[in-house]
Amino acid sequence: MAQVQANGITIEYESTGDGEPLLLVMGLGGQLTDWPDGFAELLAEQGFRVITFDNRDIGLSTEFDWEAPSQVRSVAGMLARRPPKAGYLLGDMAADAAGLLDALDIDSAHVVGMSMGGMIAQTLAIEHQGRVRSMTSIMSNTGDRKNGRIAAKLMAKLARMPRPTRENAVDVSVANFTLFAGPHFDEEEHRRRAKISVERSFRPQGTARQTAAIMASPDRTPALRRVDVPTLAIHGLVDPLVKPSGGIATAMAVPDARLLMFPDMGHDLPVPRRAEIVNAIRSNAERVS
């Protein structure tokens, strides 16, 4: 792992493989250590140089200090169409990704984002044209507030979860993913990764600020209609955190986009589907003219 200065902040990153550059963008509150075991290596075997990194406010990248509303209040405000105040937006996080490419002397890269990472990938393709060779948006949405919303029953359950502390964070993470991951959820693997991440960095307020940034950012749908890079949307049909309509809306918004949906995938990257997901990412990258 290493650090660079990009877009005025410090970004922690790691690189695997030596092929075409591929930027792997993590979701809400996730660190570069939270990608499933062997996922980056599978992509590297497909001929990519895989770059994972900590988004701002998470892991070992720059931490901010503005006060964010609770995640529950942020989500409730979104449902009531009252975006929260935020010290940065998804556009700033996309600029971080572009700055990381600059720091690594990479003109353009394939970009794969998961959940919030898919939102960042979309924003990068919109606001930094020429930096994205192909885009894969996994279990994400377009920010239109209609599609890809959280299931009401799940939101109520998450609201009752205990506030994470350094002592209980691993258990809380496992409990959360048990609610929204699919039928192949591997609790043992997740617990081990969560323990590594909590020991590395514990920033619950960073997660709250990232949530506010998501909720305060505008609908990307109109701008996505002007994206002209090969695009793939991947989604699980049993995802209650970002409903499948989010992936459908993404594929419908981007011209000539493709949609891949799995009946046994929730808000996770299930072991039985990882090879298929990696192959689909490779196939999408090969659509670059």
C-alpha cells in the first residue's frame, strides 16, 4: 500500500497486476481492505492493473471534520426530498479518483464501482470525460430518488441497529450484512475482513459524512444520457439496500448500456457469481473501440 497527494487530499491506494489500468471504487464506509478475498486478483488475471483505494473520510485517506446528520436522518431527508447539508458531494469524490489517476500518471482507466462506488464511477464518467475507458456500475443507482431506493422494512431494521463502537463494530457489520446480503453471504469471510478493517481504521463519522454526500448530490440521469463509454450495470434481484430498479435505471440512462442481473445476489458480491462478474467486466472493457 502507498499514499499520494491528489485533489488536495491524501489518498491511500494499492495496485495489483500490470495490465490495463482498472480503478476499483469502494462503497459507503468501505475500505480498500473490504473487497472480497481474491476479487482484485481475479481481475488482474484478466489482464488488468487493479487499483483499489480508500475514499476520502475512510481508511487511511484524509479525514474531514464537518458535522454530518445521522444516517437515519439523511435517509429520511432523502425520502422526504429534503437533501441534507454536506461539506462535499459525490463530484468531489469523483475528482479524488481523477486526481489519483493523475498522481499515478494514468491518462484513463476502466472504472468499476460498487454501491456508492458505482455512483462515484458514474460521476467520474460524467464530469471527467476522457478519463474513463469503460464503466461498470454494480448494485448502484442514478440518484433519481425513485429507483434503487432502500426497502422500507430494511430501513426500519437498520434504524434499530446499535451505534457502532470500536468494540462492537465487527458484530454490527456482520449483523447489517446479514440483513441485506444475498443467500450466499459468507459470515466467516466477512467477519475476518471486518476485523482487519476495524483494526486498520475506525471512522463512523466518515461514513455519516459520505452518506450526507450521497443524499445531497443531484440526480445523474440527464447527464448519464450523454455518457458514451461502454457501460455495464450489474445488480442482484434480491438486493433490499439498493433495490434492483437502481441497476435497471442505470442501464436505461446510459446509451447502449448492458444489464446483468443475478437472482441469487443481494447487496454483496457472492462467491458463486464472482467469476461471472469478473468475466462480464472484462467483456465490457473489450467493447472499447
